[in-house]
Amino acid sequence: MTLILGIETSCDETAAAIVADGHWVLSHIVATQHELHERFAGVVPEIASRAHLEQLDPVVRRTLADANIPIDRIDAIAVGNRPGLIGSLLVGVSSAQTLAWATGKPLIGINHVHAHLYAPLLIGEKTSLTPHATPCTPRTPHSSTLYPALGLVVSGGHTSLYQVHGPTDLRILGKTLDDAVGEAYDKAAAILQLGYPGGPKVDQLARSGDAQLHQLPRSLLGRDSLDFSFSGLKTALLYKVRGQPHGRGPGACFERNSNDLTSRQRADLAASFQVAAIETLIVKLQRAMDQLTDGGAAPRRLIIGGGVAANSLLRQRAHELSQRRQIPIDIPALPYCVDNAAMIAGLAHEFLASGSVDGLDLPAIATTTE
Ligand code: KG4
Ligand code: ZN
């Protein structure tokens, strides 16, 4: 059995996990920093890296203790080394480098965004309790029935479509030109004064609202475009809530205040925002499927990963799409949608198995084009 210790610190979650043979999550701990960032309604990079420094050591120790595995039983150390906040990444990368050096184990740097698309292949204690759970027999990632797949990553920092030829072989098809969908959710929550992180709060509130009450824009860009844009949707919500601005920039005055909304109005606006955001994602998925199929590379499966994959409406609409188009779909169990280190350790198994490991000079990289 191959055991990999994964470390993840790219944004505002300090996480560690131990994964066996690329599938079995033996332990997995995520320490969130939400409380620290809440009053700023977004992640403050300096606060995030400082908190990672404080949290990472105890999180790694607890992860090893929970699995009852001594560090010398671990076969490799994996770390999300790109993309992300550079100060946050550096904390995880330098800790992983130190562990790899001290134990003499191989070090593997992982692309965080690609790891989100590996997450459905994880099997953990909690997965069988959630809807749309991964079946409890591991599928080998190279099974010919799994690839090529069409992957959609929807997170706080990314909204990207990929043609997935294998867990380590991805080709980008489209990405957001401005805000990521998770970022738009967080900003919508700030506009509606729901708190941070906004995605789960908007999702929850939207369930009691009337999604048909407000027509908010779905930005589909050009007819064939597989890129995304969510800044118009966010601004349209702002104007619906607060009326037209007088003046520009941070000094602009609005006709109304968000405090003036009743809870009913807030729920209707959340529902209208949610349906516009999620329908945009579904249209793009359909477009990508059609284009790949027309080009003779029909996907065998859909994969959706990232924090917004926890969204109830996206999960429902994606499953309807999969039934309508008769194509299997994989969405991670809820604990593995948001940032976690199990997906880092799981994907690292692929690299370890092919002998592709990194040197102790592994860099932290803030932005990638992959
Ligand atoms: O993947 P993730 O944990 O971090 C990044 O890689 O960015 O995604 C975090 C994002 C946040 O923007 C959060 O608001 C959003 O995922 N999110 C959701 C839901 N749960 C988390 N968005 C919509 N509905 C949800 N249920
Ligand atoms: Zn993420």
C-alpha cells in the first residue's frame, strides 16, 4: 500500500491528508480561516499566510495521529504548489520541502486546480453519507471508460473547462475573463449582507426564494465561446439591490441600502442570482460537449470539482444534464469539493506511480496558464 501525505495551503484553508493508493482517505483535516477573513468579506493574503504558519504544524501532526501512521511509513510528501496566494503557497511548499528533506521521502508538487478534478476518485469515511457519493470501489484512473472526460472546475479563484485525457493530462478549453463563479457568489453574499464565505449562504437562502422574480443576465460571450464572465451578473445584482449609482468608484452613492431589504426580497434576489450563475455553467458545459463531439472527441464522462460543486442547484442541474445527454457524471462528495489535501495526495499518487517527482527546489507559483 502506498501512503502519501498531502499538504494544501493555497488560499484560506490549512489542510493535510493521508491517502492510500490514490483513493482511500485515511485521515483528512481542514482548518478553515473563515472567521479571520469574515469582517473583510474576502481573503486578506497577509492574514492567510500568517494563519497557515500557525496552523500547519498542528494540522499535519493531527493528520498523522488520526491515521495512526508514523511519518517514516509515508512514501511521499505532496503539496499544492500552484496556483494560489504566493505567501500562502510558500508556507505549504517550504513545510513540504522540509519534511521531504528530513525524512528522505520524494516531494511532489501538485496543480491545485487539476487536483479538484481528481477529487471524485477519493473514497473516504464520509463519502457514503452524502448524495451523489463516489461508489465504494476505486476506479483506476486509467480506465478507458473514464477518459477523455470534460472537466469543469468551479471555485473561488477559477472557473475553467478542461478536456481531460487523464488525471495528469489536461487541456484547457475555456476560463473566466473576470471573476470566478465562487468569487461572484462571495460578492453577491456581501451585497446581500449574508456574511463570508458567501457561496453556501446564498445557496441556502436561494432555496426559499422565487428564482423567476428577477431576470439577471447570463453572460454567454460569443456563440462558440467556452470562456466565462461573471462580473456583469454581480453588478446587475448590485443595481437591483441598491438602485442606480450616483458618481463612480468607491465614492459612488446608491439610491438604497441593502439594509432596506426584507428577508423575502433577499431570498428572491439570492434565488435569481443563483439560477443565472448556474444556468450559465450548464450552458457552457453543453456547448463544450457539443464542440468536442462535433470534433470527433466526444467526452465519456463529465467531472465537476471545486467549492461551487457543493452547490445544491449545480448538483441538481448537472445530474439532469447527465441524464438528458446519457453521459456519466462525477461530482466529489461534499467534503472533497472545497479545498482539501486529500485531492492533492490522491493526484500525487499518479505522479509517484510514473516516477515523476520533484526536487527539493520545488517552486511556489502564484499563477498558471494550464
Ligand atoms: O475550491 P474552493 O474551496 O477554493 C478555491 O480554490 O477557490 O472554493 C471556494 C469557493 C468560495 O467562493 C465559496 O463561496 C464557494 O466555493 N462555495 C459555494 C458553495 N460552497 C462553497 N458556492 C456556491 N454554493 C455553495 N454551496
Ligand atoms: Zn480550490
